[in-house]
Amino acid sequence: MPAIVGAFKINAVGTSSIVHIGDVITISPYSEVKTFAGAGSFNTGDGLSINNQNSVTNAYDNDTIDQPITGNA
């Protein structure tokens, strides 16, 4: 069934973002990223007091492919 879309405005789209308007069969990513961060890395707020004694980030990943994107067009 076709979609009826009214007026829309896009202010900004990131480099790996997807804009979906109307009907779609599948949406596939074109990029992938893996983030490693230590303890307390993503804390936000006012007046934070973070005490990480011995923080170690284990970045060992024995599988080589987490999210295959080959074949996405």
C-alpha cells in the first residue's frame, strides 16, 4: 500500500544516517563502528565526582566480524 506523505522538513542528516519517507522493503547500514570506553567515560551531568581506582578496558574481540555490511546497497 503506498504511503501518503505530507510536507516535511529535514534540518540535518548525519554522514551515516538514514532518512526514511514512505514505503520501504529494507534499510541496511553502510558503515559500522566499534566503541571501547573505560569506566566513567559516558557520564554526563553537573557536579560529577567519579572515582575509578584501577580501570581497565578490555578491547580484545576474538571474532573478526560483528556486523557484516557487505552486500548492502
